Amino acid sequence: MADRQREKGMEKIMDKKSVGIIHTTPATIAGLTALAGEVLGSDIRVFNILDDSILPDMMAERDVESVRQRWIGYARNLEQIGVSAVLSACSTVGEFAEEADRLLEIPVCRIDEAMAERAVEMGSVVSVFATLRSTLTPTVRLVERKEKASGREMSVNTVLVEGAYDALMRGDRRTHDQLIMEAVSAYMAESDVILLAQASMASAIPDACEGRGKILTSPRLGMEKLQKLLNAGASERDW
């Protein structure tokens, strides 16, 4: 009886348009859930998984293989409950998302891939900003891969915004945003494109700020890329 009830519950999940989002900080959950409804449709069902132990482990370079296995396990669990795609909300573990995409039958997207692709199209001097050191290296690797694939030559600056992540974790988003904006302003003139590596940084840039057109953030671009993947596979999957 219990097995039949679980099977019926699974059918109900698979009958709905659904995606899974894997987070490493609670700061991204509300914003990305709302954005999914806006970009993917108001009928979208979002399954959020949060593991806030991942970033401390990655920052300390501690048990990275265990983190990798956990992250891919979360993506596999989401596939098993019937979501149509998985989005990684964290750039630090973006390479784990790429590996999961190769292993699973559903698309697994890193939120910053579309941003990196756009950056390569926009100019030859890219400045990458992050509030966590653990995010800079994988983001720069991604940009350099996209650069190589495009055949273009680029110069990449890396900027760690000290203190911003700690402020965010204290609930002080105002200071977090101010520190990012000050750092971005210092590199604005010399950069063709400014890339904010973490989804949690997007709130720092007001729509009306000077030079907004050259500043890229990942949430909307990543969600729009996910939408394209879902639309491309819609004829092959029952939503």
C-alpha cells in the first residue's frame, strides 16, 4: 500500500513542469525560485536543495571529493523524483554540475555558463569579481574555455571583494552590495565587461547604475539558458 502511494506521488511530480535547484547558501533560494517562475512560467514547480556545508569545505579545500560526490548525489536524487532539469546555483561547484550533466539523463546546468558565453562576445578585457576566493578559479577556467572555443584572445582580471561575503552572512546585504559596487567602479574604465561570479552578487548592481550595460550577472542569463534547453527537449519529454 505504501509503495503504491509513493508511486502515485511520483506520477504527480512527473506530471508537472518541474526543475531542481541546488544551493550552497540560503541567500539564493528566494531569488532564484521567483526567477524560475518568471522565466520558466508561473506553473513551474521548483525543488530546492540546500547544503550550506559545501562552501566552507570548498573554501578550506577540505573533503573536496566528498563534496563532489554529495553534489552529484543531489542531482541524481532530483532526477529520480522526476524533475526535467537541474540548475547549480553556485559557481564554486560549477564543474561538478558539468560532470553531472554528462552522467545523468536530464540537463544539469551551471548558472554561470551563459554569463561566461556572453562575456566572451562583449570584449577582450574581462574583469571577474567574486566575494569568495573559491569561486574565482572555476569561473576564470570557464571563461578561458569559452574564450578558446570562440577563437578570441582575451585578458582576464580577477578581483576578490574582501568582506562582502561575511557581510552577507551577517544579514547585512547593504554593506555586501556597497563593497561590490565600490570594487566594480574601480575597474569600470579599464574593462570591456564586468562579470560577477556568484548569483548572490546580482543584487549589488542597480539597473540605473553607470556602465550597467557592461556588467553581467548570472541568475537571469542562467535561467534563460535553462529555458532554452527545456524548450529544445520538450518534444522528447512529457511535462
